[in-house]
Amino acid sequence: MNPHQAETKIKRTANALAINTKVSVLAPGTVANLVCGFDILGMCLNEPNDLMEITLLDEKKVIIHSADGYPLPTDPAQNTAGAPLVEMINELDTPRGFEITIHKHIKPGSGIGSSAASAAGAVVAANHLLGNVFSKRDLVRFAMFGEKVASGVKHADNVAPCIYGGITLIRSIHPLDIISIPCPSLYVTIVHPQIEVRTKDARQILRKEVLLKDAIRQWGNIAGLVAGFMQGDLDLIGRSLEDVIIEPVRSILIPGFDEVKYRCKEEGALGGGISGSGPSIFMLSRDENTAIKVEKVMQEIYNRIGLEYHTHVTTINTTGVKILQD
Ligand code: HSE
């Protein structure tokens, strides 16, 4: 569909021949914003992943279970996986529903796309069981309802890369216009200091106005980052990983942020910054050796600060949510 046209919603018929009624999926973590692209850029990760099991029901309802004791809301409308499924089943002309069990490995409030993994995993799995009657773009449209539950606002910079894989640019959400950005293979190091930053709060502290000189610098960085990914120009990627609007405000919520950023770049990282709304910090590196050295620096800093943390060294996931078994 031409993204400039208004959205038209047509009732879909679930594939009557669907043999499988149960599926498991791995729903990956994501890094939203990619430093300068607040709400418009995101990247899918190979680690960490949530595991979700979904069963197709022949009545119009959504049932949610948490497998590992996380106090997830079980009212579908209040659950980041449930709300997108409620939207999806409302667009079917046959009564269908889903029962979901979520094994949450991506901690809520981590900045690694926990709510997006639940939302994207649920809609990809559900669509698989319905016989893939919805497009990826439809799935992003549904999954954004999960982000609205989590942060009060619809944004697609976690759910789009989680569903499409790789790096995505969300040029617009009204109407949805998603562009996959080709990128070189890079390593990603993430540190998750064990404090919780709620996306809702991290959005509320942002200034509502931006100085024109800051906007110009940010536009240059976004364009430079996209060009750097597309041309495989690692130095350009590194130079463009700069945020003069959001990071100066949000970084005060993250102990050790400035030191992590400075020391990781000294160690050879191309650059990085806050992952999503934090508190996780991500760094991109050209090779695995550097990514591991960067991890050691992060560990050393948080050991010294005395704050518990988890780290991941991973790569860019180019395929998004993975169907495991029928
Ligand atoms: N773009 C969103 C934000 C991502 O930074 O608030 C939240 O994960």
C-alpha cells in the first residue's frame, strides 16, 4: 500500500485450513532511538529474547499467563501482548482468540524493548496461527497498542525492528511508513544497570521545545547515521552517534553514563548511548574482540560504582521474531 494513503481496515478471514493451533516464538530485544533518532530509528538484537507460547482459540478472547512469576497484568487491555491481540481479533470476520504464556527474559524497564518483545512476539505468533492473513505493516500497527499500554504513547521504534529485523526507520506512524535500512554486520555490547526507568517517566522529563541549532545538528546526525549504515561507513556511523536533544536530559537518570560512554569509545567502540529510554547503555563495535573489551570496561565501571548489572555481547538480528515450532 502507498504509505501516503489513509489506512483502510478490511475484515480478514482466518485461514480455515490452518492445521497448527499452537506455536512458540522467540521475541528479541531491540535498541530504540539509536542515539540520535528519537522515536524513528531502532535495531533488532540476537540476544536477549523472550520465549512465548501461543494457542489459537475458537472464541473471541485473549488469556495471558506469566510463566516465571513476573507480575504481568492479566487483563488483556492492560497487557502489552494482550492489547495488540485484542485489536487483531477485532479485525477478523471469524471468532478467534489466543492463550499466551510469556517467559519474560527481557526485564521490563530495562530499555531493551521488553514491552515491544511481548507485543511483537504475540502478533507474529498469532498471525502465523491465522495463516499469515496480516502484513508485517499491519502487525506493527497492532503491536503499537502494546507500546501505548506501556508508555502512554504509540511509537514503533522497538516493535518495527522486532517484527522486520535489522535496522528500521519509521518515517511516520500516521500513516505507518517503515523503511528497512541495510547495515554492515556490527557487534553490540549492552550493559543493563539493575535500576528501573519507566518509559512513561523518561518521556515526561523531556523538554517540549527544541532549539533550531540543536534540531539542525540532530538532523545531520540522523542523516549521517542512515548514510553510514547504508554505505557501510563505520567512521561515519561513529561520528553520527551523537544526541544533543534527549541524551543530555535522560542521562542524569543513569549512574556512570558519561564514564561508560567515554571509556568504551577509548576502548575502540564506534559509539553508542542510551538504549531506548534507558537505563541500559549500548555500544557498537566493528569486531567481537572490541565488543568483549567494551563489555569488560562496562563491568569494571559498575563493579566500582557498586551497582548490579547484566551485560550482553550480541549482533544485529536481521530476521526479527523467530517461529520456533508448531
Ligand atoms: N523512543 C522511545 C523512547 C523508546 O525513547 O521513549 C522507548 O523504548
